[in-house]
Amino acid sequence: MTSPYDVIIKPVLSEKSYEMIPGKRYTFVVHPDANKTEIRQAVEAIFKGVKVDRVNTVQRLGKMKRYGQYLGRRPSTKKAYVTLKAGSKTIEFFEGMAQ
């Protein structure tokens, strides 16, 4: 991956992700080929002053959908749960959304 913006696709804005914000845990949709080290470096590069403690990833298989007699599948995605260090600065983008 060349750019941090190629690794981090978008933040996940859901009730579950909002509940994890007080514990300095944030959720992102990431590139399917990105590994944990690349995700850590991308988050620290995009959000200045943030120190990542740990990264957990989840592969989500796309849901089966049907349109009449035709079956198809929605795209599969990869999510990353990023936990920040205790002394780290918070990500301001999420702070404005959660309140």
C-alpha cells in the first residue's frame, strides 16, 4: 500500500462503535489486503498525535442477496478495531459524532 488513505477506507459509524469510544477503541473499514502493521501505521499517519496500542481485524463475508431467480453476493469487507494507548490523544473525528 502506498498511501495511508488506501489502507483506511472509511470509519464505521454504528451504535456498537460509539459504545467503544470511551475505551479509546475505534472501528474502520480497511483494504482487504492490509495487515495489522499497515493499519497501525496508517492510523498514526492520518490522525496526528495518536499512538496505537493494538489492532484486531475481522473478515466479513458479503450477504447473499437475490433478485428474482438470480442469486448474488454483496462485497466482502474487512474491519479493524483499533485500540489507542492510555496516554494517547483521542481521535477528534469520532468525538464530535458520538456526542
